[in-house]
Amino acid sequence: MAFTEALERAIAREIKPLTMNVDGALAAVLHDIGFAPSFGRLVFIIGRVAGLSAEVSEELSREKAMRIKIPVEYDGAPPRALE
């Protein structure tokens, strides 16, 4: 956390003030308690999945979908027979 806070101060001094977001704070905390960077990526992905799931759930519960639907046609390999 100390490094992240020092980085935040240095960026504010040299470029412009940028407030650390939750991802930056979470990365610093996970690093401080000894988790590998790859675990941090997993934690971030889990958070994004939860948020995206909530967004899709909300959208499906409304009368009219908010997403733009673009008609597409699959042009890949045909389905294979399952044994």
C-alpha cells in the first residue's frame, strides 16, 4: 500500500491528480499479503463477472432489452455428431 500511495502522489506531482480506484487498492492489498499477481487477476475477473451478471439480469427483467442486437450468421464449421 505504501508503494501505491507513493505512486499516486508522484503521478499527482508530475502529471495530474489521479485517485486510486478499487482495483489499484485491491492489487496493493493482495500483494502485501503475499498473493501472486495471477491470483490478483483472478480476483478482478470474478468481480467483473458478478457485475456483468447483475447487468444482464437487470436487462432481462425489463420489458425492452437495452442492448443493440446486430443480426449475424455463423459461418464456421458445421456441428459435429456427438457420440
